Amino acid sequence: MFTSVLMIEKALTSADVEFVTTLHGEESVSFQVLLQPRGEQADRLLRAIDDVALGELDEAVREGETPEGQEALSVGQRALEVSLAALRASGSAAEGRLIEDHPLDSLKSLVAEVGADEVIVLTDPHYVEEFFHRDWASRARHKVGVPVLKLFSHSKA
């Protein structure tokens, strides 16, 4: 069985589930899902810049309404549960956890723990971080020791 670590930032949509579960054709895949809640990160400005770059000015204005900190943990836990249920409903084995430490440290530990064959980073576009190669996928390529595939989610967070 092929083992993929799937790093996400929001609940998977049905299109996302179909996308990741069909990447390897008929081969059965087991998913280990890591979800990064918004937490106490100082990335609100970066998200707003991404919204402006996409022409979504209304979204940029509403960034202040996005749950952060403890509130984001409960939202993140629900998103993780929905995502795991969707992957399992598609016939894939799936386990998951919220990221509690630094995302790349958590990712590296999980890859080693489960003997993962690959990492899939599925997020919305983050243009500023991607331009400077500070996004999860770019940084993970230098840290985890397995192939890292970057995919864009099929819906806006």
C-alpha cells in the first residue's frame, strides 16, 4: 500500500478528495492527514495580500473575521474530521491529526513515523510565500526526504 502524508489547511472538498485519491490510479493509498489550524500565526496580512492578488477585495477586508487561536482549533478539528470521513468514504484508509508544533517539524516526524512514500501539500495559492519559496511545499522539499507534490485546493478557504 502506498502511504501519502496529506498536509491541508481546511476541510477537503469532494473535488479535492477525488483529486488526491485518483493520483495513483488503481493502487490503494493510505492517507495520513495533517491539518494546520490558523493558530496564533501572524499571517493575516499575507492572506489579505493573496486575496488582493486574486482580485478578491471583499475577502481581504474580511480577513479580520477569520478564527484565530483557540477558536481556530475547534474549527480545525471539525475540518479534519470532515476530511477524514470524506477520504474513508472514497475507499481510502485515512488517519489524521492537527499540527500542534511547527508545521515542518510535525511533517518530518510523521513522514518518518509512518514510512511515507510522498507528501502532498494541498492549499490555496499563497503568492507571497510561493514567490519567496517560503510556502510549506518548497520548504518541505528540503526537509522530509520523500517527494513533495504541491496541489491547489478546489475552493477558497
